[in-house]
Amino acid sequence: MTTGSSLLILGQGADPASERGVSCPGELPPASDPALVERARAAKAALGDRLFVLGHHYQRDEVIQFADVTGDSFKLAQEAAARPQAPYIVFCGVHFMAESADILTSADQQVVLPDLAAGCSMADMATYDQVEECWEVLEDAGIADDVVPITYMNSSADIKAFVGRHGGVVCTSSNARRALEWAFAKGSKVLFLPDQHLGRNTAVLEMGLSLDDCVVYSPNRPDGGLSTAELRDATMILWRGHCSVHGRFSLDSVNEVRARIPGVNVLVHPECRHEVVRAADLIGSTEYIIRTIDEAPAGTAWAVGTELNLVKRLAGRHPDKTVVFLDRTVCFCSTMNRIDLPHLVWSLESLAQGEVVNQITVEAETAHYARVALDRMLALP
Ligand code: 13P
Ligand code: SF4
């Protein structure tokens, strides 16, 4: 189970219970090796149908070119569940996504994360012990029976299992509204983990709740920093977690780009802060962002508030449109970027030689209950 603080320096030291901070055990090829692309191609060809490579949209260009399927978290979970034939699933994404793939695939399939340090700082903001403690606070306040827990996909398997055990569901940025509708049909309150912004943005902008209906539970403060009355009055109990990449976008970024590029459309991910999402023109998951720009007429201008690898790729793919990063300061997701060509080549060549490296395995009971919550998500109307 995930415990304690886990903000280790990337790639150094080890906290195997955390989403990141685990050094890679392999003999990696040097990044300067000009044959890396060829080596990745050869290893992939040697593995043939035994291999399926999933790539999240935030992955580097050098890596995403080897993905058999690219997608947002939801699509990748569906794709992993739909590949019973491939014994090896290489997940080019972050740790919680690979865990979900392991949970959704059969026991004889092996899921590989090319660099174990590819975690997610947001997922690390909710540990199992903290969430159990929060539930006790809700019980003491006499409201636990009214609360349906929802966890964002960006959480560890043991948090998903907690939610599965307590009658809740997993959601992603593409189905958060449907998950909330499902939850409010079952209970009168929702505990939303671990991204306060996705929870707040969906509740207020899509479900018609007000900001006053939401409270923020701070796991590092006694009783979450909330009184019993505040908990009883709240409809949405939001966990104090956020994405450090999307948290960088501000109202100033929106105002500045509107002044700089007249007529620009501001398109942001729902992990952005509430004031940013309110000021934007369109909001959606990475898959939605791609579709929107792909379908936009030539000559239109777009400022996109999401991870930089994706924005750069969209700009390159649409030379007939103006596509810019929403903020002046560029920012990659450092953990998504951990998966680079040397790690990919190393993992593929190891598999081709019959050695499974960096396998992600979720313990059976955790996997069982996490699957309950994931299956509820996959079955949402
Ligand atoms: P998507 O589900 O939109 O791909 O988002 C995943 C993620 O980690 C965003 O930061
Ligand atoms: Fe996690 Fe944010 Fe990176 Fe997504 S962009 S993987 S939420 S740190």
C-alpha cells in the first residue's frame, strides 16, 4: 500500500510503494546512439503480435511513433482491456496507467513500464492511509453512508481498490460528469479524489452545483481542516490534490494570450484551476483537445492549456492553424517525459530476448477491488 511522502528526486533512490522515484535497474543504451530508432523498430518487429504498445498523448514524439494505439487515459484503459491476445503490453505513459492496464488484462499478460520513475505527482497526493483516515473522519461526522467516493484515474491502484470497496467508481477527464451523475443517483454527497480541480470544475460547470457546495479536505490537517458542520453541509468533498503541470496556467495566461492573438480560442484540460477553466472557451480531455483542433477550420487560432509534448505535436500537425501553448513559460510533464527512446529500446530488446523488465503487477486483492471500480467506470452510460 502507498504510504508516506514520496517526492524523491526522479531516478534516484527508491520508494517502491510510491508512484515515482524508483531508479531504473537496466543497462540503458546511450541517448546519443544514432541507431536507437532502428533498434526499437527491429525489437518491435521481432516481437510481432506478442507485443502491444500503448502511448499516452503526453509522450515524447520519439516514443509515440512506436505506439500501436495512442489515447487519453480512458481510451488506453479500454484498449488494454480489449487486447487479450498480446502477452506483452508496453505502456508508454505513467505508473497509474500501467497499473490500470495490469488490472484490466488477464493473468497471463505482462505489463511493462519502460521507466519505473514515470509516476504522477498528483497520484502521490492521496495515499491509502490518508484516504482511510479521511473515511473515518466522514464516519465520525455521521455522513459516510451518504458519501459515494470517486477517484480520478490518476490515483494508485490501492486508492481505486478503496473506492471499489466503498461502492464508488473511477473516472477520467472524459467521463467525470457521467461518474458524478452515477454517484449522485446513489448518494447525496461525493468524495472526489485526488484532483480538486477536475472535481470542482465538473461539479460546478457541468452539474450546476455552486462553489459553496464544495469543500476541500486537506489530508495533512487534523480532520482535513474541516468542521463537522462544514462536512455535513457539503455536497462535494474535494481532496486537496492537483496537477503541477496544469496548475501553472493562470488567468493571466488566458488574458495575455487573448491580448496577443486576437480571436484566439482558449482550449484547456479540466485539471486546470477553476478560474482558468471559467475563462476558457472549451474544456476537455486530451482526446477531446486533439479532436477539436483536428476538426477546426484552417486559419483559426488556438491557445492550448495542457502538456507541452501534445501541444507541440498539434502545432506541427496543423501548419494551417495557429496552435500555441497557453502559458509563456513552457512546461513538460517531467514524469511522462521519463519514457524516452533509450528506456523504450531497453525494454523492447529485453522482451525480445525473453526477459520481462519493469513489470507492473498489482497485488490480487487490490486488483480485484480496483477492477470493481474500473468496471463500473467502463459500464457508465
Ligand atoms: P487524459 O485522461 O485527458 O488523457 O489526462 C490524463 C492526464 O494525466 C492529464 O494530466
Ligand atoms: Fe500527473 Fe499532471 Fe503529469 Fe498528468 S500531467 S501525469 S496529472 S503530473
